[in-house]
Amino acid sequence: MKALIIDDHAIVRDGLEQLLTDAFLLDEVVFAADGAEALRLAFQIEPELVLLDLSLPGGVSGLSVLQELRKVLPKGKIVVFSMYDEIEYVRRAYSLGADGYIDKGQKAESIIEHLKLILQGQKSFIVPLDVLQETAEGEEGHAGLPLTTREKDIFVLTVLGHSQKEIAEKLSISPKTVENHRSNISKKLGTHKKSDWLMLAKRYQLLDLYK
């Protein structure tokens, strides 16, 4: 079996390689630190198993990479391996064709059990499949975006074109606090691109709350 590990942290890549090597018979393991490299390697070696982190450098969302990987590897097993356990991330990964979603906080034995199920052709997510299916079939509302109330305020004000200083004044907080919140928002959403933020704000009807 050939495996592709996509994560920008070497310590995580090395740990996953050891975990896979101990549990499975592997012919090849390759690594990618960003989306572009991941897609290149997916084309090149056609891995049977892909482990994908959602937080990737370069402003490219891990979910966007997942969507492209599914096109390249229609039969491959693509598993999200992420620190984010909010249901919205899991639901979006499910809807984009992921075969599984594993929390980085899980123990090694649990991770291997999930992967064994996935390689046997089953789906394995940290949220029950019936819940994901119900959520995917329902309408998406603003409550589904995994942001706190304060983060949503800053998120929308940023999308509307307000500067860091203007947002700080409107919310009676310091510019540094605004900067920190923006950084956290980028990590949660997997992208810092304002065009992506605008798309998400429209999708989750957040702009309607600020009219």
C-alpha cells in the first residue's frame, strides 16, 4: 500500500509514518507540506491512503485540497487528520468525499482502528454518520460556522471592509486583540483569503445579521 501524509509539521509527519509502518504493510510513504505538493504527489504515485491536515500554509484551505484530491483519487481512501473537532468541519469533510475524520488528540490505538475500518471500505468519523447525513441534507445556517460570537463580529466586519483599527473602535477592544482574533479565525477556517471569507459569510448568511 502507498500512503500520502499531508501536514506542514515534520514531527507529525514522522509520527504518522511510524504509526502506519508499525500497523500496515506499506510499499511507499510520501510527504507533502502544502496543497500544491500534495496534488502533485497524488498524481504521481496514486496513493491508496491519504492523511490530510486541514491547516496548511499558503492560504489554501485543507478542505479545498480535499475536494481536488477526491477528483484525482476517486478510489483512494482520504482521511482528514485534524485538531479541529467541531461538527461543521467534520460535516464539510464528509460532504466533500472524505472517507474518515480523525481527531489528532486520539490515541494511537484508536487511530489505527479507524484506519483499519476505512481501508476495509467503511466510513469512520468522530461524529455518527446519521448525524452528518442529517446535517448535510439540511439547510446551512450561520450557527454552523465554527466561530465564537466575538470572532463572528470580527469576521463579518473584516469581510465588510473595515480596517483593524476601525474594528477595534467599534468593538471597544485593542487592535492587537483584533489581530489575534483574525489569526484564530484563519486557522479555524483553514484560509486567510478575504475572498474565501466573503464566500463563507454569504453561505452562512452572516451578512444578513449586520444589515
